[in-house]
Amino acid sequence: MKLGRTFPYTHNVARLLDLLAEGGIEVPPEVRQAEDLTRFAFEARYPSVRPEVTEQQYADSIRIAEAAVRWAEMIIQAETESPNP
């Protein structure tokens, strides 16, 4: 999908979702939860800095990430199926 803008190279999921919303893409609440995944961009590189992730945090993160991927796949599928003007 072309929104007429350049997306920054960032791990800040909240910022990227904001840019999509500013471009007219409706971001569902369950995908907005992906903002919580931003912290793992840091924690994955420096695992000893923060406490270990709990089993519940892990399960929640997987659920949120899967919802975001399903949503993105739906948008990509719709874009590839729609005729280009």
C-alpha cells in the first residue's frame, strides 16, 4: 500500500502504527497492543539488563504478534487483489 510517505527505520512499533493511522489506515485495538512489543527490541539485545520475561508475558506477546501479523497479511492480500487505478 502506498501512503505517500517514507517510514523511518525504527523499532518503535507505536510510532509505526501512528504513521499508518495518519495515512488513513484504521489500526484495530488488538493490533495497537503491539506497541507493547517495542520493549523487546531493546531487551532482546541486552537480556541481562531487565528481569526475565514471564511465561504469561511470553504468551501475551505471541498472541499480540500473531494478531498483528494476521492484520498485516489481510491488508497486503486486499491490496494485491484490488485493481490498481
